Amino acid sequence: MLFSVVLKDSRAFSRCFKKGDWCACKYLTAYFLPNGEAFNRVGISVSKKIGGAVERNRAKRIIRAAYRRNETLFAIGYDIVFAARPAINGLKSTDIEEFFKKRLVKKMDI
């Protein structure tokens, strides 16, 4: 990832969930909050409602791949947390990319 760092701090996750703005589709919800840095911090949250370890890891992989391909579209200086929903099972990263391009990037620019 060019302009991003992995978000691992649980306090940062909680801050995004509570104070951040959000954008959702039937596959995932994206929470974002300005972080005041010169880079984005990206975290992915996948619960056990998605399925077993194989399904959860696949969901993380497709979200990460979609973000990596469209990283240049995102505004810089945000904490972004992606929370997967159960409908994500069986999707490809191109489906997630459509959500990024059509809705999420536009909402983050506002």
C-alpha cells in the first residue's frame, strides 16, 4: 500500500466506530475519521457472523485487494475501518471496488 499503514490499535478502531462518519453497502460498512497525518491508516474488521476462518480470511483478502487497487482515489489523512457484512461471502474484489468508486470516495471528499 502506497499511502497507507495498517491500523492495529483497538482505541483507534473504537474512535472510528464511535466518532467517525460512515458509508455502507450490503457487503460492508466503511467508517472514516480524519487522523491529522500525511497517510491513511486502514483496518479491517470481520466478525464470526461471516463464517469460519477460511471465509473471514477471504473477506479480509478481497477488501485489502480492492483497497490496494483504488488507494490513489482516497483522500489522504484518514483512519479507515472496513467492517464486513455476511453478504460478502462469495464476492470478488471488483464488486467491492464499485462501492469504493461510486459511493465511498465521493462521501469522503465532502
